[in-house]
Amino acid sequence: MKVHLPTTLFLIIAITLSDVSYGQIAVKGKDANFINYSNLSLQSKRIYDTDIYQGDIYLHDDWKLAEFTLPDESIVEVDSVKLNLLRGHVEIHRAGEHLQLYGSMYDSFRFMDEADMPVSYKSKHYFFNEGERLPGLIKTIAVGDYSVLVSYKPEVRNVSQENPFMLGELKKDRVRVTKLRFIEKDGQLTRIKSKKDLHKYFNSKKSIKKYISSNNLSHKEEHDIAQVIAYSIETN
């Protein structure tokens, strides 16, 4: 079941403290358990990450329409959504404010303009290297029994680290994000750091190598990795 929540109905301020705790917003009806936000830190002062940092703070510059899948498998569409890579959470823009969405309130979400492949973002915990958890929300591209996973690893570099000769021009610390890419199958994660890793995952088959080369596919592009997986399934 899909429920579309227009802006005018999406936010209904709770009037009594018995309905919702201070600083939270709720929506009446079936989706009240999902639409439950907390204000970002220092929100009342209008101080956001973009006021403090520059660089790769968000996955996209624009606020986008997104579709959330809830734990009960129902679907809710929400407009004005961004993925904050620095904090690893979802933000929603309403009335000039940024609101943080609890990851526990949904299983996954997808941006509606990413329709070329089954792409979603999950708050699910993935582990590799003897229990090390992938940070943040995980981009997931499903290909048959496989998934291509992308974890966003942020790093904050202060002004002096970024360029010591431009201290007078650089006013904010810079956020740089590294994308960690994995192939997942049956709960097992394999990191793809190089083209050699991609070849090795498919047992260095000549047909796979030729396909990657002839189509100019890159291990640095998750959609290219998904394309290689799809080809391997098709030709297996």
C-alpha cells in the first residue's frame, strides 16, 4: 500500500506533551509511528552542517522525492529528502528547517529518480573484516542473489590541512567522502578496491575480463559492478 503525504498534511505539530515528546513532530493516522522526527542539534539557532562545513556533506545538492519502505512493508512517499553523508542519516526539509529521520523507523528508502536499477538505501548493519561494521546508510543495488553495497566514509579536513596557503579564502573545514564498494552474496561481503579484485571475484574468467574491457567498465562505479554481475549471471 502506498500513502502519499503532501506537505500541507505531512507535518502536524503535536499539541500536548502526552502525545509526543518535546521537539518531535507526529502525523495522525496509520503512519504516526513512522513520521516521528527529532530536531537536529542547534536547529533552533539555524546552524546546520552547511554553515560549518563545505564539500561532500550530502549525496545530492537538491532535495528529492523519496519512497520509504516501513517495517510492516507498507510504503510512504516523502518529498524534500536528502542523505547526509557526514552524519549518516536522512534529513527532510520543512518550513525552512532540516529534520532528522530516525533510521529505526524504516527498513529502506529510494530516491524516485534512481529508477534505472533497483537502488535503495538501508539502515541495515553490514559487517566485514571480522566484525567491522560498515558506517552510515548503505546504498544497495540488487542483482539477482547478489547486492552491490556502497558505504560512505566521511573525513573532515580543517582549513590548514586543506590548503595552508589559502587560509584567508577558506572559511570552512572541508568534508571529503570515500566510497567503499562491496559485493554481497549470502551474507558474505567482498570489498572491491581495484579492477583486479573485480576479476578475482569472478575467478579471473576471460569472458568477464573481456566484457569489462570492451564495455569500459570501472571498479570505481557501483553501477558498472552491477552490470558485470548481471552479465555473469546471464552467461553462467
